[in-house]
Amino acid sequence: MFEAVESIEYRDRPGMNPVETVLGCFVDEAGARAAARAARAAFLKDQTRDYAWWTVRQAGARLARWIADSRAEKEFVLDLRSGELVELAE
């Protein structure tokens, strides 16, 4: 199972922890990624000045398998061998 997660840092709440919302659980990573991309598109459409990021991870995991944020059009995956983010080229 995979989770799509949205995290938002609200501009009008400095110093507060980000609000994390699980967007859903999916049987495959592709489904979770599609949900996260849809949430990102909706967030960007509102043109908010808040900062948000979306992750896909195995249910209950602490490491993300896919990452995108509201400030860049890039998507990333985590290279578990090096611990570095690698830009996803799809």
C-alpha cells in the first residue's frame, strides 16, 4: 500500500508545524502519485502564497518514494543508497 500525503506551511502561521494530510491509500505507487499530482495542481490553481509539498510513501514509512513542492515544477525520488534527491525525468 502507498500513501499520498500533502503538507502545508501556512504563511499566516509562522513557527507552526506544517499541516499534514493523507490524501489516500493506494494499491500501487502510480495511483498515489496521480492523487498527489492532482492535489498539487489544485493547490497551484488557487495561487496561494503558502508553501506545500507532496510525498508518496509506503504506508507507515518515514522515507518518501516521490516528492514535489509548490515552488518548482520538478519532481524527485530519493536514492536510498546515497540519501540524495534525484530529479525524476518522466
